[in-house]
Amino acid sequence: MEIREIIYIKAIADFGNLTKASEFLHISQPSLSQSLRNTESKLGVDLFIRSKRGMQLTEHGKRFIEDSQQLVSNYHDFIGKIDQYKNQGITRHIGLYKLSYTTPINNIVMKFMAHHSEDNYMIKVESISDLERMLIEDKLDIAIIKYTPIQKKHDKLVYDILFRERLYVLLSKDHPLGSKKSIKLADLKGNRLISSAPQEYPHKMTEYILKQAGVDLDIQTQTNYENLSMIFDLVRQGFGITFASEYVCDYFKGDDVVKVALEKVYDYEVCAVRKEKDDKNNQLVDFLKTELI
């Protein structure tokens, strides 16, 4: 799901009317209506009750607005800060992976922009595959991308590892294993798994580590990884366990969910990726490395 779709839903909810929402968003009403139908189809639920009085949120819709509020707020804050640095100068095209806001990366990028405010910046927040494609097609100067150990890297791109992010298991605080400092994957046998969609990298990472350990967990629920608040709510309510990297855990977990380290270390690599090394992009890479120390 794209941030644009979430913003559309929020506008419809705010105005309670497709016409007024479409005028506010500067898109046609049919386009907005089609986007809403597509979003509801992806989620498999109705977000609004349509009536002569307008558009009213369903219970699912209210939950959608509530769970997406922080994401939309972070997005607007980030875009607002980017706009502050627009000035005359070269334009740097920077790509960020979709969950970069859970790490220090976004703030460091904005700090870099403040130090080089003579330049313009175009920021793209996209999927990993889209960021790689845009780099190869020279549509980005540099991208910050998160990789699992099983992902193949392109021979046409250059990678600088900025930091490694450890994988944890997430449990409700009442789970029998929740008080342990570390656990073996074999200890998780018999638990139900809450997973991202099969095509998404967190599911592939989970599948990889469980297969390595010879552990087969029944999948309780699958949802898009961007719907992290729902995944963590399900863990909190004891529906199952899930896996997430360190910054994601700390950003979303709350008081009723605990993260427990795995005895065997599995790391994601967060990399600065570009088509070739040059002075312009070396500045950002060096700045990121310095700030992350």
C-alpha cells in the first residue's frame, strides 16, 4: 500500500464526502473513488458506509485511521522538513526504504540536507526493488536500502554497509518465553506465527531462518508488512509471535510486547547504494557513517 492511498482515506474521512475530498486532494472524484475501492479490495474490508448523508467510517475504517495516524504524521513532518531546504543549487535524488523512519536514517538525512541547504532534494520512499530499479535507470543518485542475508545484490550497484540490524522474536509479555534474555528457534515450536505477505522480505527472512533451524510454525495470520501496528496488536493479544528487526521492535512494540534475542544472530544490512562512487554521493555516505557511530 502506498502512503498516497492512506492520505486519500484520511481526506475522505475528514470531509465525509468524496467530492470535497477530491477537490482538497486536487484529483478527480472518479479517480478517488477508484482508489478507495482498490484499497478496500486489498484490505478485504469496507472502510466506509456510503449513504445519502455522505461517507461514514466503519469500525474497520476507524481502526485504519487510528493505526495509520502516526505514519501519516511522520510522512507530513518529513515532507515539510524537506520543503524547508529547497533552494537554488544541484538537485540530489535520494531514495529511502519504506521503514527507514523507524531508524535514525531519516533524521540524519535531514541533518545532511540542513548542512547542504544550497542544494535541492528529491526524496523517494519506495520498495526495495523499485529503489534498485531507479538507481540502475539513473533516476536516483543514492538510496538507503535494507537487505536480508538471502537477498542478492546487483552487480551494477555499489554497496556501503551503514549498520547491521539484528533480528528479534516478538512475544506478548505474558508469553512463557517472554522473560528470557535469549532463546533458540527450537524453543518456539508449537507457537503460531504472525507473518507478512509471502512476497515481502520479512516473510522470506522468517521462512529462511525457520528452515535453517528445522522449525515449522503454523501461520496464524498474514498481512502486509506496512500494517505493522496490526501485527504488533495481534502479538500483544496473544494470537501468535512474529519476528522483526531491532529498530522496528523498539518503534512499535509498546509495553505489552517484549523482544527477545535469538541465540543465533541474524542480521539485516542497511546499506547506502549507488550506481558508482563519486564525490557528491560520498559526502552523504561519509556523513551517515559519522552520525551513526
